[in-house]
Amino acid sequence: MISDGQKIKALSNTPLFAGWDEVYLKDIADMVGIDSYQKGDIIFKQDTRGDRFYIIVEGNVIILSPEDNSVLAEFVSGEMFGETAMLTQEEQKAIASANENSIILSFPKDGIPMEDVFKDNPVTYAQLLKSFLVMVSRRTRKANSLIKENSPIMQELQKQVYGDKLTGLLNKAYLEENIADFMKSSFSLIMMKPDNFKAINDTYGHEKGDACLTFIGNHLSHFLDTDSVLIRYQGNEFAVLTPDQGRDGAASLAEKIKAALENLDISPVVNSPFKLSMSLGVLLYPDTKIEKTEFIKQCSEMPLIGRARGGSKILFEEDINE
């Protein structure tokens, strides 16, 4: 029987886990199965559910065509196989067989659904998924096209990469990494900050300030139309991106957001009467003279301009240089 230390060593010798801290490797090792195969043993057959991937500790594995048993691929010690079916949540399309006596790790081991793996230690498994996608993308150059958007793996990865830990909303990385895709068509971007949020932190403390941000995010989530994308951009700044929205629609939405937040009763959070003052910046794409690379940065700065002009302002692009 291979020990946990041997599992950790075997994991660290693979490209997938190279450079990982031993603390995280131990988490992975706890979920790893270990099996010995004799030459000719079948590891998985065609149509086997793709619910795990495999790493060869010792030995050699060949992938065979189910039609004529011809060799499609060969993997040696330290290499990984079986991951494509796991990522796509599909059945295996070929046969894996030990080409010599082999010791093979499988993750996750029998009886552990991938969804439960995430719940037990989300930080470790988020790191695993990121490493996984980097490795697969290097191999295939089309990793994203292999992954079903609604698969549990992809959903969890998106949550870890693009989810704001405080509010549960989408985060800054989501907006910055996806803005190019949104720019393939028209949209409005509204970014907003409370003019007087510093008073909340100074008076009631940063813990209450964080609670207010979550409260604001929840209120906006229920208030906004389903077409709009709500983002906690950074600090106390939120963003709302709405596809296919022109100036009139954006102006109307900005007014509604401003009114909703300035009338929002946050006394249940701070245990004292307090009213927000909101400044918002609105940019329209493609109806803008701002460079694409500066689009988000410029919009993010507009609420600060509004606050400097007395607060409780809605500014469009033409208002910036007044």
C-alpha cells in the first residue's frame, strides 16, 4: 500500500501539481485513490462515466480504439489521462489499458462526487481547477470549448475565479476579462459609488461597512432587470452592464438605481438612521470616444468626479470636462 507521503511525492512530480504547497497536496492526497494494474488490465472502457482523472505513478498506459484496438495514445510515469471526459462530463470514448505492470492514482477516488470535493475544501480545489485548465489548455489550445458551461466543474471554477467573496456578486476580474466579448455589440456601463461611504466605516466600523456592501448588493440584485450584469468592481464601487442598451435606457436605469439606493434604509445594518448619497458614471458602447483599453478605467473614475462636484450626480461622457 502506498503511503500518504508517497502519494504527495507522486503528485508533486506531475506537471499538474508542480510547485504546490505540501498543505494543499495533502488535501488532494486525502481524496486520491491508488490502484495496481497488471499488464493488459483495463483501467476504463468506452462509455465509462468520466468522473475522474488518472496519474501514472509507475508503469505505462495505452489508449485503444474501441473499433479495432489500435493504439491511439501512450502515457508514461508522471503523465495524466482521462481528464477530457471529466471536464466535459461525458463518457470515455476509448479504452485505457495497462501496457505493463502499473501503479495509478485516480482523483477523486471511488464514491466521492466532484461536487462534494468542492464543498469540503473550496480553496484547494479552486487551485486544482485552475492548474487543471492551464495544463489542458496548453495541451489542446481549446480547453474552454471542451468544457460545458453548465457542468459542476465549470460552475465551481467560475464561482472561484469570478465570484466576489464578500457579496457573492461577480467581481472585477469578470468585468475586465469579459469586456472584449461585450464590445462585440452595444451596451451601457454604469458605475457607482456612495459619496458618503467613508462616514459608515468611520462611524460604525469596517465590519458594518462590509455588511452594508452586501446589503446594497442584495438590493441591487433584486432591483435590476435580468438582462443586466451586476458586479462589485472594487471597494465600495459597483457596476451594472446592460447589453443592447442605448442612451435613453441607460439614463432611465441610472436614475432608478440612484433613487433606489438613496432611498434605501440601511438602518437595520448600522442600527442607526443613515441615508446614502450616490454618484454614478454612465458610458455607452460603441457611442464613445474613449479608447477600449481605457473604457472601464474612465467609467470607474466618473463617480469620483460626481462626488467632487457635490455628490448625488449622474455623469455621462460629455459631462466629464465641464
